[in-house]
Amino acid sequence: MAMEVTQFLLNAQSIDSTIRKHAEETLKQFQEQNLPGFLLSLSGELSNEGKPVDSRKLAGLILKNALDAKEQHRKYELVQRWLSLDAGVKTQIKKCLLQTLSSPVLDAHSTASQVIAKVAGIELPQKQWPELIGELLSNVHQVPAHVKQATLETLGYLCEEVSPDVVDQDQVNKILTAVVQGMNANEVNNDVRLAATRALYNALGFAQANFNNDMERDYIMRVVCEATLSPEVKIRQAAFECLVSISSTYYEKLAPYVQDIFNITAKAVREDEEPVALQAIEFWSSICDEEIDILEEFGSDCTADSDVPCFFFIKQALPILVPMLLETLLKQEEDQDQDEGAWNLAMAGGTCLGLVARTVADDIVQLVMPFIEENISKPDWRQREAATYAFGSILEGPSPDKLTPIVNVALNFMLAALTNDPNSHVKDTTAWTLGRIFEFLHGSTIETPIINQTNCQQIITVLLQSMKDAPNVAEKACGALYFLAQGYEDVGSLSPLTPYFQEIVQSLLTVTHREDAGESHLRTAAYETLNEVVRCSTEETASIVLQLVPVMMLELHKTLEAQKLSSDEKEKQGELHGLLCGCLQVIIQKLGGHEPTKYVFMQYADQIMNLFLRVFACRSATVHEEAMLAIGALAYAAGSDFAKYMPEFFKYLEMGLTNFEEYQVCAVTVGVVGDICRALEDKVLPYCDGIMTQLLKDLSSNQLHRSVKPPIFSCFGDIALAIGENFEKYLLYAMPMLQSAAELSAHTTGADEEMIEYTNLLRNGILEAYSGIFQGFKHSPKTQLLIPYAPHILQFLDSIYMGKDMDEVVMKTAIGVLGDLADTLGSNAAALIQQSLSSRDFLNECLSSSDHLIKESAEWAKLAISRAISV
């Protein structure tokens, strides 16, 4: 069955594209015509010591890709394909893979490790290959170090691939013993020790029982802490990565070790190489994350004895942790502001300081202020920048009462620094800090405003001036202006920004045309800020927003005229289309919300729609997300007049609904269908067959991302509301779909938080569908068509009420559906509701809810039910 593939594998890596393509084609044909033979040939190639390294490595890589894929539906297909292979073929392949672990060639045994783990990920959950872990463990005691290294690597990958419940505790204990022994300080071979340390990182999720046992936990912690002191930098880094993972997975077990870990991390941060020091800081950031989550969910009354304990490690470590972090701020790199992916000690330290501020709130301020006061005016730019960064980092967490007096003193100083400091780094961080001040200490909820008539003009003057600075500084200045505008969102008609509105808009448009606007995301920042300034503007500036419409249309028109673009230019054009459509969307929403401006704006509607359609035409197959959202806004503003655009727009709507690959586009399109239904009402009827067919196809596809399914159900409700009793012909298809989804979403026992969150989204979508269908059929002679579905719907409401894991959004929608059912079906529903197990309890619980929206829905439902019963 096997075939000689060496030459094809080598040719597939040739620099000559003709040779390469021919080889790739041959390999593809072999795979399609004879999959078992193909996989056997690859595993034979990988395990053959006489073959070239390059062909062995590629053979392993192709094998791995034959077992796994990123897309869920493709992964499922590959798993089924492997499981259906002949058992003898699979045994032979696995034998070759295990044999390759003994290869002295690093690339071969390392690739084999990954492939074995992929096979294990498929077979162990099916109770197949039970002997694998035993065979691997017997390898760990082999004499050649490279065999031990390859085996530990395999155990690590295996733990990454399979879930802990697939491996029984006895085997987990043996894996951990082997891994921890490999990490031990008396292991002389560094490659083995590194492989073991990395394997422990992946195996920590399996160690629940071992961390509950004091002796075993002490041993594991001792070995990890010793490994942080290894002479080999990669081992130290991997050991700290284990500590970071332990800090989040086993937070509640850390108390006995925290003092030692602090000493180890402090030494690493001050003395070790950057990759190690970064992980040492990450440990404390991770502890902050844990404590922030606990305190946010359970409040500051938590103690070490609570069900979910909080040990206040950060609070206790503050006096020594904060000085250590402040020292790191002085270790900046010269070009970090220009380098998008930069991450260094100073940035990690500042990030951690910000998390500490959120964890301990007011307590941080007195520890950081002396550092700021001492360094903010120093001649060395590093000291000025570090002081500014420290200040910006502690602005989220402490109370406004604590920060406002300090900010009032600092604000003028900051504005002066942003204008006059000779150093670009200092300006960059100053603009960022101003943005944080406006984000956290400015807005309708803050009692003592930091911005008043006197300093408002100065702030705007400085920010607009800074938008002419280097791209990285200008980008941060845009960000500061964004939060400045956002803080005035709820002021009604008297926004202090109104007198400067024209100047602000003009300055932002000027930024978008800068030659260097492509650097530091400056153009994107300028458009996003413009959108926020428009969104938060008041009626007094509506005339200026109206003047923006032709300006933005002209910009979009210009980008559409560009001819013969390279692929790089096409990508840039696409990004610009997105920014301009996003801006037009905000403008449409702003002007469409008030009758006087809407009337003037609508004279541009035809031209704008035409531009949006041209944007779609540029992107042949994929529908442009931002243009789709902008069209949704236009439909909302145009109301029933939008019908005239439907003949031409419908094909793009269908394209969006079939876009499974870019599922966000599909989700946005589903949302726009809802907008169109609300705008057109029964005028949408001619397009409903096409839309419903596609939505039903989407629901039954296993290729579409699950997050799109809840909005599709809601969309059924929008369609039913729009077309009323005409929805009759879709009931036969939509109702069974809703019923099976409802049954699925009723059972969530043992689900994790993410699954429960998704289930609630799904329930809400289903309930919104039912609600729309009931309301759509109200006052229709055809309401009796819905009676057969009522028992199932009431059963669904019972099951989610009994499950006790619905969130408030679902609660409100669910009680609304109970009301809709009673309201539409009247006396036909009375007996069913009275027989329902929990309707009365559910209603009473909602009536006494502290959430006024739930209470309101419940009061309406109570009225509808009493009307139905009294008939």
C-alpha cells in the first residue's frame, strides 16, 4: 500500500514553483485516491533513519494536518475519517510514530511527539489506544537522553490535547511523577529538564487531586521553585510560566508558598534576563486577575474562609511589590512607542501596576505618589516618562474622591508637558495618561468635575495641537479626545465642547489626510474619535454634522474610483472603506434620530446607498461588515422608503447570509435583516422566502459558528412581527427548529461558565422568536395555528425556570413570552397556563424583582394572563 514519497516531499519544498506545484499536486492526488496508503507512506518516511531530515519533517507535518484543523466542522470530519480507517493500518502508523520517538534527529522525534498527541486526542476519548500512556512512561526510564526528552515532550502535548476526565487518576499520578522527576535539579541533561518543565505546564490541569494533597503539592511546588533557579535561561522561563499557571488554576492553594515566590520573583525581576523577568511580573498580574474577579463577584467581605476565598495576597505584598514594579518602569526601550508588538519590562511593570491599583483601590495611591513627585521633573527623560506612566497606571481602581484632588493639581502640568517636553516618549505617555484621566475621572457619574469652563479650552487647544505631532503621539491625543467627548454624552443640550465642535471635526479630518496617517494606527484613531465626537454631540451642532455627509461621501467616492490596485493597496482600500462606512453609519444614526435633521439628510439617501452598493461590488464574494451595518442604520432612518433599494441590495444580503467562513459578517447581516423588517414591515414580504430559506439553511449547517444561531432565532421573531399572519407558511419549518433548540438549551447540568453564557444567549434568541410570532399573529383569524405549539413553549419556560441558571435578560424575555402567549391565544391558553408547573411561581418571582424592566414585563404578563383566564 505504501509508496516511495521522499522525492515528492523534497520537491514540495523546492524554490522552483513549477517543481513545487507538481509535487504538491501528486501528493494531493495520492491522498485522495488512497488515504490509508498515503498515511502509511508518511509515517514510514517519518520513522526511517535513512531518509533526509527535510522529507521526514514535512511527512510528520502533513500527518498532523490530516488529523486536526482550526475550523470545528473540518476538525470533526478529520476525526471521523481517522476513526473509520482500518484498525491494522492505524496500528502500523502508531507503531512508526512511537518508534520515531527514539530517533536521534530532533526534527523527527519532535514532530512525532505532536502527531502522537493528535492521535491520542482522537482515540483516548473513544477508549482506544489504552496502552499508549504505559508505553510512554516505560520510555521515560530509557538511557539515551533524547528518548527521554521526546517522551516528556509527548506527554506534555498529550495533556494539551485531551481533557483531564479521559485519563484515570492512577495514570495521571504516574505522568506527574515522571514529569516532576524529569524537572528535578539532579537531572543533568538540560534538554530533558526543559521538556519536563514544559510538560508540567500542560499537565497542571490534570493535577487537581495532587494539589489537594499537601505532601504532593509541597513536592511539586518545591521542584517548580527550584527550576526557577536553574542555570539555563529557558528552564527558568518555563518554570515561571508554570508558576503563572498555578497562580490562576490553584489560587486557593498558594498561601503557604507566597512569601518564597515573592522572593524568587523579586530577584528575577531585578537581576534575570528579560524573558524570565517578564514571567516573574506576569505571576503577580495573574494573582491580581484572580483577586479582581473574586472581589468583583463576591464583594470585599470575602475572606480566606469564604466559599470562594480571597487571601488578599496583593494587599499584603503592597509595601514591597509596588517599589519593585516602579523600578521596572525605568527600563524602557528607545523605540517602544513605534514598535506595535513591543513588550518589555517597563510595559509589563506598568500593566501589573494598573492591575494592582484595580485590586487594592485607594491603598496604592500613597505608595506611588512619592515616586511620581520625585521623578516627574527630572532632566533624564526616562525618569519623567516612568513617573507619567506610573500616574496613568493607577487611575483605574482608586475612588474619584482619592484621585480628583491629585488630578486637579497634575492636569496643568500634564498639558504643559504634552506641549513642551522635548522627548517624544514622554509626550506619548502624557497623552495616554490624559486619555485615562478623561476615561475614568470625567463624566456624568463623577461628582466633582475636573474639567470646567476655564480649562476646557486649554485642554482642547493642547490636544488639537498634539494631533500634529509624531504619529504615535497624535494617535494617543486622538484617544484622549475620544474619552473627553464620551464624558459629555449625557449632558443634554449644553455640552462644553459645542463652541469647539467645528474646529475639532476639522482637525480630525486633517489628521486622516496626513501622509504618515498609516503609522501607529493614526488614521483609524482619528476616524474612531470623529465617530465618538459626532455620536456624543448635541442638537446645536446638527448643522455641522449635516455638512459632514457630503464630505464623507466624497471621500468614499474617491476611494472607489482608484483603478488597478496591487493586493497591498486593495487591503488598504478595504480598511479605508470600513472606516468611512463606519463614520457614515454614526452620522446616519445621529441625523436619523431627529425629524428636522432626518428630513434634510434623506435627500442624500439615494447617493449614499449607491456608494454602499459600490463598496459591496469591490469585495466580490465577501460582504463588507461596516457597509452592512451602515445600511442597517439607513434602513432604520428611511423606514418604509427603504423598499426601493431592496431589488438591488437583496443579492448582497443573501451573500452575507451565506458567508459561513467570516461568521461575524453573517451575524451582522442577520442583524440587518432585523433592521429591514422593522423598517419595511409587510413590504418585506416579497423577500421573505429567500431570507427564511437561507436562515433555515444556516441553522442546520454544522459549518456555521454557533454564535450566529441565537441572532437567527431572534430574526424569526422580527420577520413574524413584520409580516404577521403571512408567517403561516414558515411555521412548519421554523417551529420544529425552535423546539429542538429549546430542548437542547434546557439542559445545562455540569456546563462551564462559557457554555452557560452561550445557552442563555440561545434561550433569549428562541424566546424572542416566540414573542415575535405571537405578537405577529395577534388579532389574526389564524391564531389557532399556534395552539398546538403552546404546550411545548410552556414546558420550555418551566424547564428554564426550574434550571435556575437563566440570566436577567432571559428572565425578562421569558416572562414576556408568557404574557404574549396569554395575550394572543386568550381563553385557548387559560387551561394550559393553569396546568403549567411553575408559571405562577415564575410570575411572582418576576413581580418582586428589583430589576424594574423585569417587573414591568411581569406586570404586563399578569394582566394578560388574568384577561385570558377570565374570558
